[in-house]
Amino acid sequence: MYSLKAAIQYSCLNFINSRQSSYLRTHHFIILSLFALLTGQTLIHVTPLVLTSLTFQIVVVSFASFLVWFWLLKQYVASGLGIFSFLTPIFGVLFSVILLHEQVELNFIVGAVFVFLGIVVMNFFSRRSRI
């Protein structure tokens, strides 16, 4: 269930972020900050788990993934790499299985197979059209 929620959130956020300007993001920041103040959700309890999670997000998710992504962009054509962004939710679910010991459902396996088939088909036809 979490994998489906993660995939839907990823899609929605990509759609929303691609359409918004910094002007709208600033307004959302103000509105959400006021909401947090009104509901009393302004305290952050720093624990070792919070620090570990934050460090993982900064070092692995942000720094290392961008480093690998830009290295790939230097090695390969950007249009050929774009299709692999569809693998992001799949890696998210796989890491949740490895790190959080979540169960993989049949729906995820079927969806992942379709994503992989789509990538194979797109790569096959793009190579074939260049020949």
C-alpha cells in the first residue's frame, strides 16, 4: 500500500512542481507555515533516528544521486536517460523492502514488469529508428 502511495505522490509532485513558479511556492510556504503555527506543529524533536534519516537524505539521496546523474549525463545522451526516471518509484519500493522489511505485493511486481517492458520497448525503437 505504501508503494502505491509513494508512486502517486511522486507523480503528483512532479506534475505540480513542473507547473509552479517560485511565486506560488513562496505563497505555499507562507500558508503552510501559518497552518503549522495554528495547529501547534512547530516543534522538532531531534533524535538519533531523525539525524540519521536527515544525513541519509543529504548524503545519499541528494548528493550521491545527483553526482551519479550528472556523470551519466556526461557519458550518455540526455534523451536516452530520461526514460530511466520512471525507475525512481521502483527503487523507492525496493529500498523500502531492503531497509524497512516491507512486503512486496503482486501489484507492484506486475507494475514493475510493465515499467521495465516500456523501457525496453522505448530503447529498442529509439535504436531502430537511428539505424
